[in-house]
Amino acid sequence: MSAATTRSRTPDRLCAEAVDLARAAAEEAAAPGVVGEHEGLVSEGDRVVTHFFGCREAGYRGWRWAVTVARASRAKIVTVDEAVLLPGPDAVLAPEWVPWSERLRPGDMGPGDLLPTEADDLRLEPGYSGEEEPPPNSAVSHEMADLVEAEDADVTEGTPAHLAVTPARGSIAAVAEELGMRRARVLSRYGLHAAADRWEESYGAKTPMAQAAPASCMSCGFLARIGGSLGQAFGVCANEFSPADGHVVSLGYGCGGHSEAAVMPKPPQPAPPVIDETRVDPFPLRPSPDSGSVPATEDESTAELGHS
């Protein structure tokens, strides 16, 4: 072991005794009364020592003020290098940072949010088969040269296999784009299975709602079928009163809103009115003179009130 290494592990005496200088530097960086007791020191190298002081700031339990002091070779004056607040062994720290792509959970996206996908996302695969390879056609013959202008084709010299750049026209991607079928990536088998597992867990045959349902969605009139391979096991619920309205449901799922589970009874109709045509009830067109509250004969009081 060299002498320099031995000296670096032994704190310099003058730097180790400069506790008051280190405290003054810590209080200048923080505030008087915030710096706690001296909690030790550590040698950082030749004539370089770091002093630790407790922190009394609220919310910084276990943190320490670290003041590094040093002196030049053959000098007796100790100077301050820096004063910082560092976490101690028992300090309360924030949890380890996790990338946003690993923190994201279903339902976290809101209006206006963008969710980019990685180039090697296991849930996606190329939307069209094959690679950008030249078609296995021979060179354009002289007989076909006359049809080049009519077909708007590009004539190349030599066979496509010997071309440095793949022709844009006639490639798999160009043809797929012209047919309106080009998507950069589509769901892979892993992506399909992952989606099916999520949907089956939320609206599948093993959910409590499906277990208590009178029938499954396969025979429900509110089920909207979907295309693709997933359409063999899933559909979309279109019953506004169902808890799964607007969601992808398994064909084995069910709820109390099944279209054929129960028929709503018709409202009771009142009986037709009974008309007795064997008798006649007289209905006078005018009331009798003694049927009202005002006597038929006028007196002075009723005349003043305007009764007639």
C-alpha cells in the first residue's frame, strides 16, 4: 500500500479540528438554528475532510449537512470547499424513479394524451406480410416496353435482384397503401391473447354477473358481433340498461338485461264502460230556483251586491 493511500484514509488533523468553521459554513447555507449537532467526519483524500451535522428542518428527518473543508500542502489555513444537504442512512427518500412507460396503467390516458409505442412492442406485428424485397420478376422485355407509358410503370435496368434501391412502385407496401389496407403494425398473437384475457376477466363467463344471469350473451339480441378472429369469442353489448353497455363482452357473459330472459308484461287495460240503456236519467238544463245559495226573490241586501 502506498503512502499516499495511507494518508488519504487518515483524516487531516487541522481539517478534522475545523468543526466551528464547518458549522459556520453550514449555518450560512441553511439558517441559524437549523444545523444540528456534529455527527462525525470522513476523509475524502489528502487534506480533504467532510464534516456532517444534523438537520433540524421539518420534513428532512435523517438528512445531514455535509461541509467539505481542505487545506493546501504545507499550509495551516483550512478553507471551505462546499456545503450541501445530503441524505443520511436513515433519511426519508422518495421512491426509486420508474419510467412512465412502466408506471402507466389502463385508464390513465385522458383527452389529448399521446401514448407512443416502442418499435419492438410485443403486442404489435407488421400489418402486411413480407418484407420490402423486389418482386421475383424478370427484366422488362422489349414487348412490354411499349406498355410502360400506358401503365405508368418505371423501367429499370437489369433484374430487380441486382438493383441498389427497391423500386417504390410495385413494392408490397405501395400496393397495400393503394388498396387502403396498409397499417404499419397490427395485433400479434400475443397482443390478441393479452386483450382477450383482459376482456374475459372484466366481462367473462366467470364474473359474478354472468354466474347469476339467466342466459349468455350468445343468444342476446343486444349483442353486436365484431369481425376478425376475436369475433369468435367476443362481441359488443348494445343494451343501454346493461352494466356492460358499450364494452367488449365474452359470448359466455350475461346479465339480467338479456333480450330473451323475460318478457315485460303488458299494462292492465281497464274494462269497457257499462251503459244501462233500460232507464233514463233526467238532466235539467237549468237548476231549480231553490238549489242555489242565493234566494230567488230579491231583497235590499242582494240588490246592493248586484245579485239577480
